[in-house]
Amino acid sequence: MENQRIVAEKDGTAFGRFLVTDINAHGYLNAYTDRTDITRGTAFPTTQYRPYGVQFEDAAGAFSETFSEAFSHLRVYLEPQGHGPASCAEQQRPIGFLNSVECNAAGGTDKVIYRVAPAGSPALAGEPDHTIIESGVPGQVVAYGLLSGVDELWPLRRAIEGDAGQPRLWDSAFAYAPGRNTDTDASNDFVLRGAADIRLGGEFAGHEGGGGGVPPWGFANVPGVPVGGDWLFDPAYSTAVLYDFAAEHSAGYCEYLFNPYLGDLLPASAPTTCGVVDEGSGGGCNINRGSSSSAAAPLAGLTLFALRRRRKS
């Protein structure tokens, strides 16, 4: 599996204000933004941070390199026969380990343009016509639907190879350990459920092509974030490690309104709060990572997260 996370700031508009997207392509995390007020955190490799490298599409199919309410759909390239994702802006600065990034407005040969179905409805999703692809006619447009990772994938997280009575779906089992529990302030720690509840499959059990794909909760190629989990379970924390911008210092930044993955790993009465700050001034996440500061309000992984309020028990 390949993964992408979109981080947005709440600003009173319907969709919020785009901040940054980070994309896992073939095990490399690459970040893209169109904004000057977000910078690379000290944990993020310079070679994988690509500022001013995004494109957005409007309802008519026109595109812009600046986000707005009209141009609100992020344009992403997926490799034909390889499925590695990247920002469409990478056609200006190709990534060496991907096939050539070609986000042509008309599609192109052996290429399909996917646009989200109305309201993201899976019932309205289509299937590409292989005869059109084989004929070389460009510009086939297909609708795709959105599936809930909480409903479709997360319930299968404990089908770990070797466990009694479980099908062979995952291997590389690990126990989630929150990164925020390693900082200097114990008041922001998460107290997790028992060992059985936090033990998860780290990758698909298939071994074709050198190994199985990694689910969003197993993705660990994030510098400065402990192995497995934080990228999906605690996106406020992991985003703060990777990026630096002012919204981190707003009160309640690290408090989740909706986080069903994390909710399943915490006792029912536990607040998903952040605690106090040791970064010198302002509010936000207390993260022990030296001199870097951090980020904003992520919409992560396979479902949406909303921040700034405690989870109800």
C-alpha cells in the first residue's frame, strides 16, 4: 500500500485551508506545499521536502498551483503499473525512483484521469474501460468512491500470521508506543489499553515482490517518530515533528474531536489531550525534539480527523 495524508487548517470555510500533504511513495515520505508560512521541521530530510510543489483542480477541470475554495482538489499522480504516488507538480522536478510524472490535462496513452464521485459515493464509482486504454485514446475519465478505513480495514488489524485462530493477513506484529510519551511532559502521555489491544500487524503477510505492503498504522518511515503508529494514530504529534508553522502554538492544537483509530487504543474514559508546553511560548504540542517547533491540524490516512476538543467517553 501507498499512503497520503492531507493537513488542513480550520479557517471557517467549508474545507479549511490547505497546508501540506505528505505522501508515502515506495517507502519514501515526500512533502508538498504551496505556502511560505510552513517550513521543514528538523526531523524531515531536506531531500524529501518539496515546497511550492502542488497543483489543484476546480470543478471544470482547470488547475492552479494555489489552493482556494474553487481550486480545492489536489492533483496527484499514480504510476501506471506501479502505483507510487506524487504531486502532479513533480513533472517539473521528477523523482528518480518513480516513473515519469505526467499529469496531462487530457490524460494521455495508458493513463486514466480519476475524479472523486459526487459526495465520494462508492455506488457512483466507475471502472476504466481497458479497450480505450489499449487503443491509445487519451483522456478517459473515471469516477472513484471513498471507503472508510475504519470500517473496511481497521477491523482486520489483528488477523496476524501465527496467532491462533487468525487468518494469515498480516505479519511483522508490533505494539504501538505513542511518540508523545517520550517527551519531557508526562501530562500529555496517552495511557493505552492492554497489550492485546495495541498489538497490530505491521505489513501484509504476502512476500511477492520482496514483501507485503504496509498499512497506514504500520508506516514508520517518518524521521523522528517512533516505529509504527503515530503517522495515523496521532497525526497532530507526527505532523508537529515534521513541520514548523504558527498554528502549532494555538490552544488545543493537540486535542482530538474525532479520532476513531486512537479511540480504540485508549481506555474509554481517557481524554485525547496534549498537556502543557515546553517550547518557550504559545500553546500546542509539547514535543521533546530540540530547537524545532511544529504544525497544524491533520486530516489523516484513511479517515478524517478533527482537532481542538477532547474525545467524548
